[in-house]
Amino acid sequence: MSGGLIGKNPKVDMVASLIIGGVLLFLAYDFYGKLIALEQNGGSMKVNAIVYALYEMGGAVGAAGAFVAGALFFFYRSYRAFLKLKSS
């Protein structure tokens, strides 16, 4: 069971999850664009070890795909909170 404000209030959970998912989706788009530009023009960018490992395994799509996966998770949380509100 979730604790805190978000876990107890389905409206706040729905909106917060939707916002976080949207931000992650925007970051995926932005990060993918930066990686593609770096691949085409050369150069380097400082990233953490996890993002570097994802890039090594899957390229720009793999690294940006992690952000998309996170966004989908939060969109799913928002949908579940919506269903919880609808059934109440």
C-alpha cells in the first residue's frame, strides 16, 4: 500500500502521475534528439552509468526508450487512479 499524500488521494495520484509521465515523455524526445545530433556531428555528452549502459546496448533508441518506459508506467498509474475514482 502506498503511503503519503499521493497514495491516499486518487485525484492527486492521477494528476501527479499524468504530469510525471508527460515530463518523462518530453525528456525522452529531447534526449533522443540530442543523442542523434551527437551521433551525426560527433562530440560527447556526460551521462550517468545507467544511461551509458543503455546507450551501449541499444543506441539512442535504447537510452531514450528507458524514459518512454518510465512515462508509460506513470500513464498506467494515472489510468488506474482514474478507474479508482470512477468506481467510487
